[in-house]
Amino acid sequence: MTIDFGWFLPTMGDTETIGPPTREASADYLVAVATAAEDAGFVFALVPVGTTCQDAWLAASVVAARTERLKFLVAMRPGFIAPTVAAKMSNTLDQLTRGRVLINVVTGGFPAELAMDGDFTEHDERYARTQEFMQVVRRAWLEKRFDHQGRFYRIEGGYVMPRPYQQPCPPFYFGGASDAAKRVGAAETDVYLLWGETLAMVRERIADMRERAAAIGRSLRFGMRIHVIVRETDDEAWAAAEKMIADIPDNFQDMMDRFMAKSDSEGEKRQRQMAKESESLVLGPNLWSGIGKARLGVGTAVVGSGESVAARLQEYVDEGIDTFILSGYPHLEEAQRFGRYVMPHFPGRSSVPAPPTRDAVPA
């Protein structure tokens, strides 16, 4: 099985330990991270979306212009932009980068954050809107002219130029652990994303999603979003993990818990429940939940030597995962370490894209 290894672009800033950013998300630094990911053998980089992040589309455009092969998994946010406009944005970047665009559809799981942008839609309604959004975007990619009359969107004479560079269109990446999210994922996405969880939890989720997709005549690929802490030896990696969270204030967890109490994200709840069930923060061989003590979203990491990390990732591959979206602090050096210590354990299995063809420029 070919594996897509993806990295992470820290557009909110970067840090050596969990806490406030100590490295500015400047263009030069983001390009350095992306270049390190390219050199390490990563196929793509996730460009995140969130209140503290730079705009994903603008950041991806700047960094893409200064890199050669790396693809960019860029967020589309239903409810904030018309699906036809989103399709035009993706097609434009897809054309200008010659196919280096992947699409991450982000519905949102933090009502307080969504409210900052003026969205007060309830959880299941957001996912219903997301499904229609994805349907309209796909039609805008594939059909030259179309009409659409739906619950959330109405399009008359839809016509989007430019067309996608990738044929027939870029793939959708999408995740969510609630029943509403699973229904959308089974019906609409190409790659269904999970956050880092135990093998048993991953096995159950994949079986569920395969059954849901098969029931409507579809099949899915599966990806995982998880952190890595890689060093030359296991002992060095665990020491780095402990150092990473050593300076978290004592009351910070209480603040995180209060914030999480207002979240309607099922994925977040699963991450927190895993952490609470293990006082040592060790969830299994080389699987650690310490990052979740001071970070929202995915809070698990694979910790160890290159050999150990590769072995744990292979276990996920054996369960059906073929795409990893990885990150680690600081993202520049951790990308380099992953390339040095882990990639050699997957020889010939990383689907690194070829450099784009360069047409001659007319004189």
C-alpha cells in the first residue's frame, strides 16, 4: 500500500514546547517548514483554519509559490463563503500550482469560535449544510453549467472558471465522529479523517464507515491526524515529550476543561475521554496523550525512536489508514527528524509527487 505522509504548516506560529508561540509565522519561516517537509519526503501539508491561524488560502498561495512539489491541504469552511466562490478559489490555486491542491472541508466544532465569525448554526444543521456545500462544489468542479435548488443554497446557471487542473477534480478530505458527520463522510468525502486514537477505536471507526459507505455504493480511503515526537532512541523521545509539557501552568487544565464543556465536537470528547482514562497519559505502546493537556483538537502523539514510531504507524496502516497528517514541535526540526529517522522504514511507499512540468515561457 502506498502511504501519503502529510505535514502541518504552523500558521498560528510555532514553539519548542506547548504554550504561546515563540516563532512567528512569517513567510520565510512557513516556507522553511514546507521545504523541510518536501526534503523529508512528505506529500502534502495541512494548512489549518481557526481564530488564531492566518487565512489558509492566502498562506497556501504564498508558500506554494516558493516551493516545488509539496501539495497543500487547504480548508473550505461551509457557511462562510458561497460554494461556487469556494470552487473558483480552489480551481485558481489548483491551476496556478499545477495540481498541488487538496481540499479539507471543516465544519467546525467550537460554537464560541464560530460565533466570533457570526455563525450560530446548530451542530447537526452545520453538517447538513456541509453536505450540500460539498455537493454544490463538486458540481461546480465537474459541470460546465448547472442549476441547484437546495435547503441552504440556490444556484442559477452556475458556471465556474477556471476549471480544475486535476482531473476530474481535487479530492475532498473530511472528518467527524458524530453520527451527523459520519453520514456526510460516507456520502461525500474521498478521504475520511480520524484523529489519533487507540487501535481498537480506529478499527471500530473504520469498520463503521466502510459499512456506511458500502450501503450507498461508495468506498472510502482513511487518514489520521496525529502528532509525532521522534528522536534517535525511545528514551530520548520520551524525555522530549515530558519536557514539552513541563511548564504548563497548574490551572491551565481547568481552563481547558471549561472551554471544552462548551464544545459540541464528538471528536474532542473522545480525545478528552482517552486522556482521562490513563493517569500516566500513556494510552498504549508509544501512544501518548500529553499534548492534549494544553492543545485543542487532536491531543495524541506517537512517541519514540524512528523504528518505534514506524512500527506504530504501520499498525494503523494495517487497520486501513493510508494517509497521515502529522505534526510536531517545532515543526521545522520535527519534520527533519521524521525524514531522518522514520521515512527510511517506508522505502518506496511514500507517494511523493513528481516535480511539476515547466512549460517554456514565450519570449
